[in-house]
Amino acid sequence: MNDRRNDDVKEAARQAALHYHEFPTPGKLEIRATKPMANGRDLSRAYSPGVAEACLEIQSDPSNAARYTTRGNLVGVVTNGTAVLGLGNIGALASKPVMEGKAVLFKKFANIDCFDIELDETDPVKLAEIVCALEPTFGAINLEDIKAPDCFIVERICRERMGIPVFHDDQHGTAIVVGAAAYNALHLTGRKFADIKIVSTGGGAAGIACLNMLLKLGVKRENVWLCDIHGLVHEGREVDMNPEKAAFAQDSDLRTLDQVIEGADLFLGLSGPGVLTQDHVRKMAEDPIIFALANPTPEIMPDLVADIAPGAIVATGRSDYPNQVNNVLCFPFIFRGALDVGATEINDAMQIACVEGIAQLARATTSAETAAAYQGERLSFGREYLIPKPFDPRLMGVVATAVANAAMETGVATRPLEDVEAYKQRLDSSVFRSAMLMRPVFSAAKAASRRIVFAEGEDERVLRAALAVMEETTEVPILIGRPDVIARRCERYGLPIRPGTHFQVVNPEKDDRYREYWETYHRLMERRGVTPDVAKATLRTNSTAIAAIMVHRGEADSMVCGTFGQYLWHLNYVQQVLGRDGLKAGGALSLLIHDGGALFIADTQINPEPTPEQIAEAALGAARHARRFGISPKVALCSHSQFGTLNTSSGRRMRGALEILDSMALDFEYEGEMSVDAAMDPVLRERVFPHGRMNGPANILIFANSDAASAARNIMKTHAGALEVGPILMGLGNKAHIVTPSITTRGLLNVAAIAGTPVSHYS
């Protein structure tokens, strides 16, 4: 019965994989134009006669190809399908799904465009000649799934003849990730590369490349013992030898893995299942390092190692065990750095820079985005976390920058970077789309050490945000929650922070200030029906009220709440307390960052049917906030009515708001009332209202009711892939911000940075 169930599961998985590749369109790639092709003028520029101008510029200076074509961001993924992982020699055509997948990873992780090229040629010299002839098309070549020893021949010829990077990922990608894992494993066990004994199984392309990388990192050649299916590679052996293997031949009478494994510090397996036994592990050094990388079944399963060597560090090629050695940690980012400086090759220095960047990133605090992608896993540097996870968004900035730096330092960069730090920030901003717009806000937050109290301090997102706040600003986070719960969760999530040591905690169950807090709340609310008993209960159970009281009493400068519950519920308690300080919520403003730029939308939460005065107030507040982000405000008052065409409620209220704004001497552009398409399309707006006062598309949309504003916000997030910063609570002097339950850790960090900006910036 169990066998049948397993067969059914496997068949379901097989069908699901086939469905993924077939629907909604066959394959995993498509080609899209990056320029408009809407009329005859576009056609004449894209093709004849305008295309001739770009051709002539490239003819006069070949480096212009990076300016006028996609070549500078285009990689060719080339194979003949003779050594496809787990499938073997399946031929060029059958390997195409794998190569398409490789291209998808390039695009996903590093925004690099690819053509997958499957060549029906098994002669390595002829294959190399074909690849060399492709040089005018590509900025770099990724060789893939070519059997050994042919892959060595192909790569050597291509590297000698081509003036662009040629990188065999099966060799060097694996070697780089293994190097990073070894770097950190030695760090944890107090070993040095120069002192360790390595035993390796598998003399293929990946295995040889990994050993060569370890030599570059300091391992001594005489300490490397390479075994294959025929036993130890030794001097005088003739069977199944090639120059690459022969370089590791030992002058020894030993012949088997069982004989050479004695005292080994590191086992490196790129061979097959079951090659390493528990008896072998017993013969290794204390706390051995075991990289069992055969796929899908490793040389030894991690649980078998743990049974006899609990202090061992184990890595595999599988995603269902810790320490997955995955090439995707390397190849997108090494190509990103190489392409961006116009490197002519990927040399040893660039590869070692990649090793060090990956290793260092694992030792840094794990990002919240990574934790979200790998929920339930402990992501803290140690024996089960040697290398970063593939979805760690920091890989791009750290690794690509290190590679680009190495290329420049070794003289292979034809387009050196003028500002390396600006380059890294640009890469980070391509991953964290809010980074560039948030930069002035973070700069202002760093200049003022404001105290930010998080009402829901036990939430994982809040804990990660608190750590990020301490790392990226000078703000002082205060968390409301039970200290023992917070401590346990910090431990569980692998966060190097603890309550009472790194941040202040307010415990609702027991705090010395409890009496002062409920008495303060009672005094504020006693004429609104709040009795002492109600005040006591509220200040024991309602973390939003506690945070508001802390801000009111001057024990915190701003508060952030709303990770659960309804927005207006939180707003009620915020206004009960902080409204007594002469402040009133004027509206909720959301910043949506999308492919076309930034768009502010208000009021998304607070005023269901705002009056003209409230609309004008929202417009003024939104304009002030836009300037905090370095954006020149262009405000559109949005309605179904178009410049007086309808006598609807929204039209009348928007016209009333326009009169209020007109009565002020404002220094920003605004216009209304108009439809959203007229606000965003200046050509349409010019056609229906040629004498308007606003130029270009609007970047702030003020709606006549919160339903419309909230709908626009949610459509932008769910269907346009926009990233939200906010909501930003306007009108409360930057003393409070209420987020929504969908907020991410990055979103909380952004809101905390806004809360950390000095109040004078929001006046």
C-alpha cells in the first residue's frame, strides 16, 4: 500500500512539473521589446533607416555595442547536453528545459538576459569553434552540462580566443560555493586551509574544479587525496586518467577510499550515493567536515553522520537539508559584476572575491526577506547555516560588487566603475525597490536618535525590524511584549539581540510604570465614560494604548502599530491619547513604488467621504511627505467628474478643495478635478483641458473617498507588483504610524525610518 501511495505521489509530482512547463504557454522564456513600437516613427527608429545610425556607431567603436544593444547584459547559456545533472547524456534537444531554467535564474536573481543555445555537436574542438563564433552576440558565455574531459577542452579554447568572460558553471560555480562553505566550516572548527587533509571522491569537472579552488584558498596539494571509481588517483596509474586528474596523483601505495580516509578533516564528494560509510566517518578527524554533494542522493545521508559524529559539519546538494551547496548562490552575481564593468574574463581574483563575499554574507545577520522565504528554518550562522540561502536579497549587492572590484583591481575591466559604493547601492535598490527612494529618509533618521516604540513587540516581523533599525539607523527601538516570549523568539529566529540588553521592553503584565500609565489614560478619558477599572484593563491588554501613552508622556518619540487588527481600531486609541496633544489625523498616505516610478495615494484609510477641507489638508500633507523622499509633488484631485463635467458629490467636494488650495500661495503643482487616466496621461489631459496648470503625469493622487483610494492602492500592489511604503499617518506630527497586517519586515523598517525623522521635517 505504501509503495502504491509513493508511486501516486511521484506521478502527481511528475504531472505537475510537466504542467508547469506546458501552461499557460510552452516553455519558461519569452522575448519582449524594451522600446515602444506603436507607430511608423518608432518603426523607422527601431529598424530602417534609423537602425543604421547605431550600426555605424558600433562599427567605428565596438565598445558602443554596450550602449546601443543588449549585448552588455546578455549571456549565452551554451550546452551540448552530454552531462545534464542527474540525467547524463540526454542530447542537446532534451537539455533545452534545463537551459531555459538556467536563463530564468539569471533573470530572476540578477536581471541578466539570456539566450539558451543547445548545440548538436559532441566534438569538443568543433563545439568550441561554434561558441567562439558567437562572441559578437553576447557579453559573456556560460558553458553548461558538457561532459568531462570535453568541458576542459572547450573552456580552454574559448578562454584563449574570446575577449569576453567564459565560465563553465558546473566547474567553477560549484567550486566557488564549496569554497565559501569550506571557508566558514574551517572558521567554525578552528582549522586552517594549509593544515587540513582532504579526501575527495569523483574526478569529474566539478570535483577537479573544487579541488583547484581549495588549492587557491591555501590547501596544500600533497594533502589532497582524490579517489574515483577505480580507487586512489596515484602516480603511475593509467586507467581512466586525464591531465586534470593526474595533477592530483599521489605517490603512495594506498589504493582505496577506506585506506586514505584515515584522519581526514574534510570529505568532498561529487560522485554517487552510499560512497561514504559510517565506518569511513569514524576514521576521520574529530568533528569532521563532510560535503556529500552527489544528487539526488548524497554519498552519505546527514542523519547517518549525526549518529556517530554529532560534532560534524555536513553539506549536501539537497534543499531538504541544511547547507545546500547550490550554484545559484554564485553564477548570477559573478556574471552581474563581470558584465557591469565590461570584464574580458572571469579570473581567479574575481572567483575568490565571490567566495569571500558569499562566506561573509552567511556570517552577517540573516535578512528578513530570506527568513520569509524559508519560514521555519533557523537562519543563524553556525554548523547548520554555513552559506546564505539563494533567496537572500543581499547576494546581488555584496557578491557582484566584490567581483566588479576584483575585475578592476586585476585590470580586466574595460568599463571601470566611477563610484563603487554608488554601484552597490544601485544593485541593492534593484532588489529592495524602496531603497533608493528611502535613502533621504534614512539619512534624516540617522541624524536624530529618536525613540520608536513598537506596539506589537512579539511579532517576528517587528523583531527583525528592530534589529534592522539598530543596524541601519541611530533610532532606539522599544518593544511592548512579554520579555520571555521575545527572548525565546529571538533565539528561535536566530536573531543576535535580546530584550533588556539590546533594546528596552515594556511588559504589559508587569511594569513598574503601570499605575502611572493607567492613571494617565484615565485622566485623559474619564469624561468619555472610561472608569478606573476600564483604564486598568486597557493598559494591561491594549499595546496600542500603552504605546500612545508612552509617546504622550515623552517616554518615546513615535509609535508604530497595526501589524494585526483593523486600522481604524488602532486609530481610535491613538487619537484618544495623542489627539489631546492638539493633533488630529488628517489622512493615510501610501507610497507605491512600481516599475514606472513612485506614486502617492491618499486617503486610503481614515476619512470615508472627506470634506473639501479634509481633501485640501490631505493634498498639503502628501506634498510635504513627497518632498521628504526627494520628489517634486504634482497633485491630482481625482473624481469621476472631469473639470466640471458632473455635478456629483465627489466633483463638488474636489472643486471645493481646489478653491481652498487656490486661496493659498502654494509652491507645488496641483490640478483637478479629473479622472485618474487624465492625471497620469498628460497628453489626454491636454486634449480635454488644454489650459491646465500641471505639467507631466501626477505623482500624488487624492481621492474623494477612502474606498476608491484603498482600491487603487490594492490594485497597484496586487496586479502591478508595486511595493508599498506606509501607510504614513498624516496630521499627528510624526508621533504615530499605523501599518496594515500585510506589512513586511522591510515595510516596518521603512515606516520606522519615517517615524525616526525629526518632527521639524514634517512641519
